[in-house]
Amino acid sequence: MDKIKGEFLILSEECEHHMFTSLAVQQGWMHRKTLYGDGSESPFDDIWATPDKKNSIHYVVDPIMEVQYLWVWGDEEKTIVKNLINLLPIYNKQDLLDYFNSDISDHDTTVDMLFNLSVAFPNYDQRVFEIYQNLLTNSANPLMRQAVLQAVAFRYWDESRDLISSVAKGDKDGDVREFAEELLQ
């Protein structure tokens, strides 16, 4: 799989679309277009560009992963990302990783954080892979293991194939095995 360019910033739940658009206007960005999606499978994507058209900033709401995020790429990507982090409520990537080193007893929060991870790390990252592997191996809850598979499937790194295959062959739960088999097809 080709490396996905740009930086993905996970917006906190309190960040509403109008907050982003107000900031975009203040920054002098140009609105390019809005893709409204279908609300169930394809995402809402509000696309902006810097005046020189060398940078693109997408405000995305993904209905499958239930994550809202910014995708920034271009010549000034690092500077734009730094400014966005200072101006909008954005999850720090390290905080996302650290969550999985704490007590992760709350199922819904853990699923949300898994989906945030899958969006925030579009390209293979060993730390994220190990989180997926640990939850698939050690979680007693089949719904959690299915959620991990969904998170893995969102980016479907080549490095994940063997992990998915082992779940398809050996998970205790038939539904989890079946979902993993579907991902391998």
C-alpha cells in the first residue's frame, strides 16, 4: 500500500464544524468544495486550501468510524498543523497511545479511542499495531475484538494481514472469525 501523505488530527467532540470554518476564514484559506457524503458510508468532507493552493485542509466527519478529523497536507503542512493544534480542541497522538497503557475497562471509550487511533495513524506504526495485537489476543470480549478488527480494516496496513489471518483461524468466537475472514477476501 502506498504511504498516505499528510497529517491526520483527531478533533475532540466539542469541536463543531462552524469552529473550523471560522478559523479557516480567519486564516485566509479558500473554500474549495464540500462533499456531503451519505451520512452512513461516505464521509462529509469540507475542503479548504491555502491562498497559494499548495496546502489542503480537509474537515472530515466519518460516519463509519464515528470520528471527526482534519487531514492536512502540502508544503506548509507542519506549520499549519502546529497552528491548528494551538487553535482547536485536538487529541494529541501521544495521549491516544497512552490511553492504552492505562485502565481500559470502559468498552465504549476504548472503542472510540481505537477508531481515533486508526484515523490518526494512516501509515503503519509499530506502537499502534502492538495495541491492536494486544487487544485481539487478550480481550475476553468478542465485541471488543470485532471493534479492533474494524479499526485495523480502516487502514488495512499490509503488516496487519497475518494478524487478521490468525484471528480468522483461531479466535474463540465464530462471529469474530467470520469478520476476520471477510477482511481477508
